[in-house]
Amino acid sequence: MDTVRTFIVEDNPTIREALAGTLREVGRVDPVGQAESELDGIRWLTGNLSQWDLAVVDLFLKDGTGFSVLEACRNREPTQKMVVLSNHLTPETRRKCMQLGADAVFDKAADLGEFFALCAGLDGEARSRGDEPLEQVAP
């Protein structure tokens, strides 16, 4: 079975490493890279379009925002998913994320179980079809 190649855009090194480790344990999820700034995230994701299936993006980064990362990746392949994982969510920021192309939005404090369930549920069949919507967590 295929692995879900995942790129993480998160400025907090402790959270970034914990997230990568937990994603590996979830099964079939392979963290392929990490960035802590908007520019580094955009460069890698847009410069390596065939190298990732899932991007996990925090909204508030060391330099820049996850909003810009989402916007820069709007023209990705339909099989590539963008998921926001942030502590700073309001109904308005959730709407903005979805408008900028996020497939799902999760709160780090309240929605980690749902986030990891989504990651574990992504598989090669869904990616190859490209028509599997991700569940959006309601505000």
C-alpha cells in the first residue's frame, strides 16, 4: 500500500518533530520534509509538486503566514491535499483557509484525534482517484 508523503510547515521545532514522529506511527504516512517559514514552505511545495501528497500547515509561522502557503498551492493536483493545523482558529480564519484552498482545518488543542484519523485514512486509492473530499471540521 502507498504511503502518504507529507510535508509539514510549522515554526515550532518541538511541535514539528512531535508531529513528524506521530505521523510516522499513524501508519502509511511518510514525512518527506519540513519548513518553519512561509517562504521555505512555498519554495519546497511549489518546487517539488510530484513529491508530496499532503501538506500540513500552521497559520502563524516564524516568518510569514500559512495563509500565503495555502494561496501559493491553490493550483496543485486534485490528489494533493492541504490541511491546516493551528492554535489560532476562529470561524473567520477557518473560512479564509477554505477560501484559500485548504481541504480541512483542525485546531491543535481540540482536533488532534480527527487530524490523525484523517491522515491514517488517506491511502493510495483515494489519492489516485483524486475525488475524495476531506472532512472539514466544523467551527
